[in-house]
Amino acid sequence: MKGYFRKRGSKWSFSIDVGRDPVTGKRKQKTVSGFKTKKEAEKACAELIAQIENGEYVEASKNTVKEFILQWMENSAKRVLRASTYDIHVRVINRHIIPDLGNLTMDKITAFDIQTFYNKKLEEGFSPDYVRYMHAILSKVFKQAVKWGVLPKNIMEAVEPPRPDSKEIETWGIEDATQFLTHTEGHPLHIAYVLAIYTGMRKGEILGLRWKDCDLPGGKISIRQTLYRTGEGLIFQEPKTKSSKRMISLPDVVVNALKQHKAEQNKWKLALGPAYQDFDLVVTTAEGKPVDPRNVTRHFNRMVKEAGVPVIRFHDMRHTHATIMLQLGEHPKVVSERLGHSRIAVTMDTYSHVLPDLQKEAADKFAAALQARKAKAKV
């Protein structure tokens, strides 16, 4: 195997056979140009020949990014991703990645193209965390492209995602949480808010909680499934991680609230009879069906305004639970287990805003102990 060299203007180029087209059977040639000297061209040609002879050469696909991503979604992502994760991927790809990058070809797209895409999204007002999610998707896409032999190298290795957001977590204090729960008493979704504040459960975990997962005599609940809305409707799925499958201890006030809610739910069943659709769920519509997460969000936002408490998101009730527990002196490992974090470090990083207060209290206790010892020694 040898190359064919040619000088075009002031630059040298070379051409080399790279096999035959698998469809037409015709000979394929690759031409590389832009070398200042013939010696540079000969060196690059020798390296390419070595790659071909060692079976290491991969010619980048001329398919568009859109074509490859759709193939990846159908043949890989759909089989390995959770239904909820796949649904989010589809939305991000269709709304952002394909419209901006889809028409570029796999053999021409560069790290600079993707970096420019990120900068554009940031300028449009999308958060760094959201752009980082796009980066995570593209990293999977191009990693698979290399594995499938569509690209010779992963261009994402040269792309830098934006730094993550450094927002402070918004939470309620004990008085705010109490005021909100008092205001929502009597509402069908009151039990969802009780569980959120007293246990730190996620919205999907609350809406997926079944009565068979509740051990009311033992004062415990088990997280075994979660409810999620996809483009095709509501689905139940297992918790995302092993640590998310957990058991949470309940105080008596929550056990009593669950018992009272169950009694009310039984009245609904009797009133509707066969028309009641029993999914064994704790939080349901009046007909027994799962509650759409979007409806919970709307109701929560309305209740927050009516209760006159600081505006926070539903998910911030989870942060409220963790923050109050830490402020009350609970060990971070216990808080981590209740929240279902994979590592205690996640809890410590997430709620670092609480640590300065805890350190001040610890420092005061330490100083008091030494001063007391010092006073005793003088006596």
C-alpha cells in the first residue's frame, strides 16, 4: 500500500486507497491536504497506512448528527435508559440539540461547534445545569459513535461544559411549615404535603406510595415505586438508585394523619362503589386514580400564596425537612438515609448552608467545656 502525493499551490497533499464501498463495491480514496512540505505529507501518509493495516482506521460517517442521534435513541438509549430519563432525553434532543446541531454531518462537526452551541443556550437564558444536561446527552451520543465505528475519536473530550449553578437552597422554617400545613388541612392533597415536610420524600415517591408500603403499626413506610409523567402519560417505575429504595420512620403525627386520610379514602370508595379505581395508592383523585404531578404543582403553588408563606417549590419541602433536621442536631448520616442519598457527602454538599450554624454551636460547646474545666481546676 502506498500513497500518491501532489503539490497544490504552496501545499502538499496525499491520496490513499481506504478499501471499497460496502454498498457499491467501488474503490474509496481518502485525500488529506494542507502540508507545508512533502516530508510532512509522507509522514502523515505512513501513519495512516499503519492504521489501516492494523485495523485501527475509522472513517467518520457522513450521516447527519440528527440521523445518528435518532439511530442511537432507537437502538441503544431506548433499551438502557429508564422510561422517565428517556422521555427527558427526547424532549431535550428535539427542542435543542437537533434544531441547532442536527444538520451538521458526523464527519464535519467539531468541538468548537458544540462549545458554540453551549454558549448560545446560555445567552438564551438557559441555566448552566440545563446546558450540562445537554452535555451529558451529547457525551453519550459521541461515545457510542466511537464504539460503533462511526467516528475515529470522541470530540466531546475537547468540550468544556459550563460550571454548575451555585444557587442557595430555598427552605421554610418550622413556623412557615406549620402555617402551611395548618392552611391545607381538609384538602385532599394535605397528606402529600405532610409526607413531603415530615419525611423529605420526593414528589414522585409520594404519588407512587401504596398502602401496602405503609406499616402504620410499626410507624414506617417503604419507598418501592415512583410516579412519573412521560410524553405517553403517567407511569410507575422503580426508584432511580439502590439507595432511593429505603425505609423511612414516621412520627406519630404522620401515622395519625395517614390513618385519618385512609378513613376519608374509604368513604370515597363506598360512595363510588364499582366506579372507584383502586390502585392501592395513598394519594389519589376522588375516583382512586393516580394524581398527575403537574396538578400537584399547581395546587401547591396556589396553597403557598393563600397560606401567606414564602414562595418555594414543592421539591423545596424536601430541602426544608433536611435543613430543619440538621439544625435540630440530627446526625447527617441519618438525614442522608431518610433522603435516599447514595453517599453522606451528597447530603453534606447539598446542605452546606446549614454547616456554619452547626459549627458555631459546636465551637461554643467546645469553648464552654474547656472554660468549665478551667474554672474547676482553679477551685
